[in-house]
Amino acid sequence: MIAESLAGRRIAITGSTGFVGTALVERLLRCAPGCELYLIVRGGRRGAASRIKREILNNDAFDRLREELHGTSEDFDAMAKRRVHAIDGDISVDGLGLNEAGRAALSLCDIVIHSAAAVAFDSPLDSAVEVNLLGPVRLAAVLNEIHAASTSKPHLVAVSTCYVAGNRRGHAPELLVSQG
């Protein structure tokens, strides 16, 4: 049922170079073969596409999928080339550091899964705030800008940790982010 509902969908993902993000990419490629993935990755010196190939697609997490595709009409590399697209971006920068091509690619997406985060407990507070607090705000702002004139907006899914509610006990209500 999930695979069918994701068929034909374009899914943007932040945090795909991390543990959870890589597992998410693998699962979507293996279990939802009809979707395309747009991975928002800080490109560094070699660019986002190179980093995706080196740090994500070469990961052992994809061994099962490589084996399943071995000997079929489309091997792993061909499938990845067809279904995985690189967007050079950075959630710690206003506008996500996207160029026009990156904004155009993101505008095609039906779903955005935000899983980028600073996960070290000893991260400097300013960098943790930039990524964990302001990152989702920046992402929502860019999506609102890109889709301002559109009647359809992508579904935004935020992945977070068990510590987001601080020391709160009991019910932790979720509130919609203002689209002001």
C-alpha cells in the first residue's frame, strides 16, 4: 500500500548522509520502486552528486538491493542514476544555499522529508541551533517561497529525536508552523 501511494512521487530528503537518512534512502529505493529521490546534500569541493555516490550509495546498507538487482535488466548503478538526483544545499544557510537549478529541482517534489540534524550531544550550542532549530524553519521558508503561487504544496515530514520535548512528561502536542 505504501509503495503504491509513493509511485510517481518525487521525494526530497535532507540528512541523507546520516545513519537514519541513508537507511531511509535504501528503504525507499528498495521498497517503493516507483518514486524518485532528490537528496539535498552539502556538496563540498566535489559537489553533491559525488558526495552522494561516495557517502550514501557506496554504503553497505545497499548490498541487499545490489544483490536483488544483480542480473536484472537494470543493475543498481543504472537504477540509482535514474532515480536519485543531487541537490547541492545546506540547511544551516538561509535559502538553503540553493542555486536556481536546486530550487527548480526542489519545486518538483511532492514530499520533503527533513532528517538533517546535529546529533552529537556535545555540539556547540550555536551550531546545534543553526541546524536543529533554524534548519527546519529555513526549509519551510524555502518551500513556502518556491510554492507561493502554486495551489499544491509538498507534504513536509520532519524526523526528530526522542529529546525534542526536553524534560516534558506526558502529552506533547504538535502545532502547525505558521505560514505567515
